Amino acid sequence: MTTAVLGIIGGSGIYDLPGLENVRDEAIASPWGEPSAPIRYGTIAGLRIVFLPRHGKGHHLSPSDINYRANIDVLKRAGVTDLVSLSACGSFKEELPPGTFVLVDQFVDRTYGRESSFFGKGCVAHVSMAHPVSPRLRFHLAAAAKAEGIAAADGGTYICMEGPQFSSYAESMTYKNLGYSVIGMTNMPEAKLAREAEICYASVAMVTDFDCWHPDHDAVTVQDIIRVLNSNAEKAKGLIARLAKDFPKLHEPCPIGSDRALDTAMITAPEARNPGLLKKLDAVAGRVLRP
């Protein structure tokens, strides 16, 4: 078994991770372009932690401007085995009010114009996304939330919209009536790319508002969201500290095969693979592409 390295992607309001020891920052180069920020290494309770703020310091990247491929690539290069995404979101359910954390287990992707795969012309691969979240990692998050007294719903569907605008009323009602739990702008294609990189992935969707379907909350504003965002950020930091304290020091094999997703995904014949693309895939897919 390999040593566990816990990666944390900080969403809106989470641009640092207090409590890290042995901290150092490193700007890791990626063949996929510029990541959101330099990687921050550290430890919590002896567990190796790698932190990356999704929107960059100062929140200068919109959801559509984030280089998701570069972010996942540098996390893979940093040795991350298990990745937790912290994200602000809107809720479609009365029982998931602002301040609630949702441990997502399904996604619906409604983004467009984003690069959603490391693979393509010259090397094609099809990974399974039937179960996009590692159940083992979600179990550890649920236990950490319970230990910290954080209200967390175990399971839910996250629909990812393109943004950066908030939903129209018609969109919000459509998604609510389809039974989705929360809406956000960043977990796709992040979750897809993590699967291609064979990193176990889980998402903590932190509810800030009721989107615009709710009759008492029909106009989502940044000012309203920021008030809840700051409270959620403090709880999230406590959640991660507890997760790290109790997290296994050795990486546990994923029961759904997240960490070996490429075993049955490659379809392009070796002789037809593009050398230039293979070079870019050295970190993400090197395990299955190396002779």
C-alpha cells in the first residue's frame, strides 16, 4: 500500500488552510497550462496535506476561467491519492438550508466550453463515471462531520452549471423538480478529471443559499452569500482538521476502483498513440502508458 496524501481544493471563501504544519509552497509546472495557484504542502497530525485554492488568491478566477486540467495534473504530480473538493452551492431542498454541508454522491454536468478530459485525438480513453465519488472517502468525511457536530447530509446530486451568472427562475424550478439537491459552478469537469487521473474524489458542497426557487429567497446576491460563506469556511476548516486527524496514513484501495480507473479505459492502440499527447499524460496516466 502507498502512503496517503490528502489533497484539498478550497472553493469560494477558502483560500488558505490554517493548522498546517511544516508548510512550504511550490509552483509546479504543468503541460496543461497554469494552475490556479502554487501548491501548498503541509501536514496535519502527521498526515501529508496538499492544498490548492481553486479560484486563486483573492478569488481572481471565475468558474469558467479555472484551468481544471492543470489543477488536477499538479495535484497528481504532488502525489495526491485522495482529493476533497470544498465548494459553495445553492440548495433545492427545504431540508438543506444555508449552513448545511452536503456530501455529494452524484453529479449532473451542464457546463460547456470547458476542457473536460486529458484524453482526446491521439490517445482516447473512456473512464466510468457511474459512481463519481469514492464511497470510502465520503465515509471518512461523514465521520469527521459527525465528530465536529457539523450538519451534513450524506448523499445528494450536485448539478454543475456554467455560470458565472446565477440561475434563472425557470432553470432553478426545473432542477428542483428533477430532484437535484444542490447547484454549483465548479465540481465539473473537476470530478471527471480526477477520475481520469486515478485520484479518489469526494465533494463537500456547502450550502450558502436557496438559489432563486424559494419564495422567501428569490434573489441570490453575492452579499447574502458572503455572510454564509464566511461561517461555512470556518466549519470547513474544522472538518478538514478532523478528517486529517483520523485519516488512514496508508492509502486504502477504492472499493469502486477510482484509483485504477484507467485499467479498462484505454482504447487507442499503442502504435496509434500520439507521442506529444503521451508526454503530456506522463503524470495523469503514466501508470498505464509506461512500457
